[in-house]
Amino acid sequence: MTRGRGFYRAALARRGAVLAPMAGYTDAPFRQLATEQGALWTVSEMMSAQGVLGAREGRPDPTLDLGRPFVGERDRVVQLFGADPDVVAEAAARVEALYAPAAIDLNLGCPVPKVRGRGGSCLLQTPGVAYAIVSAMRRAVSCDVSAKIRLGWDADVSVDVALGLEAAGADLVVVHGRTAAQRYTGEADWEAVARVAASVRVPVVGSGDVVSAADVHARRTLGVAGVMVGRGAVGNPWLFREAAGGEGAGHADRVAGALRHARLFLDFYGPGASLRPLRKVLPLYFPHRPEWREALVRVETLDDLARIVGEADSVGSAA
């Protein structure tokens, strides 16, 4: 069962930060790590609404895997993208029935060319369609509904868009402080994010160029209800612990965290899974050990990883 509306406001009453959706990174094992370290909530990799409807329940499916929860996973938001209100609403209802997420988020910010025309930031050029999608989602599900936007397509229209999303029924708006045209260049405009937060009644979470707990604390002073962290948390889930007032990670934490990530990954993906997909992440756990990088990007098994980090005896221990 879903927990109904009100999740976002309750989560934001706590101190901390939110894990952003990142294609290729925020799968269930990494979301689990972030939650364990105090993330207020985590967001799945974006799922195609059309793909959700085309998947067959009970069979392995790469689209459904993006939102599939880890056993016991909590405080997870599933993100959808699409351009047809009826399709996205039906997909939202299916995701709610399958996975009982805390909330469902609409992606209005992805600037990647392969998504254009099918959702993402291109909908900022036709905001009326985005409002219709949110309104249809709101009618289709009982949990919180949100939208993650950029400032606009090639100019800042974020206040108007956020007001429209609020009127359509969004319970929260996430604002990345760049336009779609900027992609990931330049600096995120947090003054623009703050203007959105001051203009709507629903909570606004800011995103962009947040790579440390100090960044989280600084951005919170701008009047946003919360702060979202993306790549700054990859290889450093302890950022969420720091953002909540705890300590950062020492070497022993990083060794244990990398091994924990690997075990969670193998548990989730099952027999026959290789650690190859973690090769892009593992070196980020050890920025202070650059001499390990060459070996880490060749890891295949948990034994390989344990030997590199000097914890071979821990492989058979409990996760």
C-alpha cells in the first residue's frame, strides 16, 4: 500500500538532503546506500511511461527494473517521463500498484537528445502539456506527485511553469538551476531557484552544482525547502550523513561502503551478475587512493574488489 499524500512535507521536516535521479547510477543498490546514510528520499532512474505500459508483469524487464525496489526499501520516489497525459497517468497508476512508492515524479528536466520529443525538458516549450500530464497523474494515483524542471528551454520561465504545475496538482517542484539549452555547462542559477521557492506555496527543492554537505547548508539559506544532490553523492553516500549533521567518511568507511555497494548490487541483480557496471563508481570511493584506480576499473567479482582494498577476509561475512 502507498502511504497517501503528505510524504514530501513530512520528509522535508527532517534535516538532510535528497538523492537526485541519475540514469545509470540511482539503481536500487545505490538508493539503498543513500537511504542508509540519511537521504531524505531517493529518486529512481527515469522510467519511460510507454515502456512501463509495454512491460509484462512477472517477467524480467529493463524498464521496470529501474523502479524495482530493494527488499525493504523505503522513502523511494519513482520518476517517469513521457509526453502523453493518458499514457503517463496509466503508467503512474501501474507503478503505484506494482511498487507502492512514496511518490511519483515527472521528469521535465532531462536535456538528453534521445529523450526530446518524448518528454523531459522539451515539454518546457509546451508547458500546457506538462500541466495536463501532472493533472492526469494526480487523478490516477493516491501518493504525492511532483515534477522536476529546469529553468526553461532556453530562457528562464521557471516561476510561471512552477505556478502552472502547482495549479495542476503537484505536491512539490524540483528546480535545476540551468536551462535545457545549457545542458550541464556554466553555473546553476540558485537565485532563480530561490525566486521559484518564493513564488509558490508547495515546497521547492533546488538542484545543481551541489557536491558537498557545505553546499547543501549554503543552498538551504536561500529559502528552498530542500536540496537535491546528484553526482556529488556517487562514491560518497556519506554526504547525506554529513548534511544531516553527522561525520564524513574516513578510509575504513570508504572500504566498508564500497564492499557494501558491491554486495547490494550482487544481491539485487542475482546469480551471474558481474560488478562491471560498478567500475565507473568504485574509484570514486577512493579519491585518496589514485594508485587503486587501474585495478578498480577492471573489477569483475567481489573477490577482486576485496583484494584491492585489503579486505579479502571480509568477502564471506554478512552484508
